[in-house]
Amino acid sequence: MRIPSLLIGKLAKHRDLPSGAGKFLLAMASRVAVDVSDRGGGRYLIVDAINPKVAKFYTDNGFNAARVPEGNEPTDTVRLLMNLEDIRRRMASG
């Protein structure tokens, strides 16, 4: 089964930026994803975490590990996703 989704891939901040910058970048990317989804569809926002620390950042921000069909797994990353409806609710609640 294929479900229309939006892939950010690897989102990163420079290590010299303050720790809150990552959350800010994710919030901005999420807003853009919701806007794109409103215009053209899409059910999930997908990200690729480059290591366990980054994967934890995403899970701490509501993402869940994705089940990727065998043979389609990214080789150097952990794929995570969040339902765009959940992102819309988070944006509406503040």
C-alpha cells in the first residue's frame, strides 16, 4: 500500500546554533508541510534521522519509527513519521 507523504529527509542545524534552533526548524518545516499538504495532499510527514540522538529528538517531538518495506530501508538513517493531522492539531493548540 502506498500512502501519499511528504519527505523532509535530513533536517539539520549547525552545532553552533542554540539548542532551541532545532525545534524552531522542525516547526517551520512542519508548517510548510501542512501548507503543501493542504494544496496537494499527503498524509504523513517523513524524516530521516542520521543517528540515535537525532531519532530521539524526533520521537520527543511526536514522530514514530516508520515500518519500511524490506528492501526500501534507508541504509544510513532511521526513518520516522508523523501524521499531518497530528501536526495540524499541535499547531492549533499552540
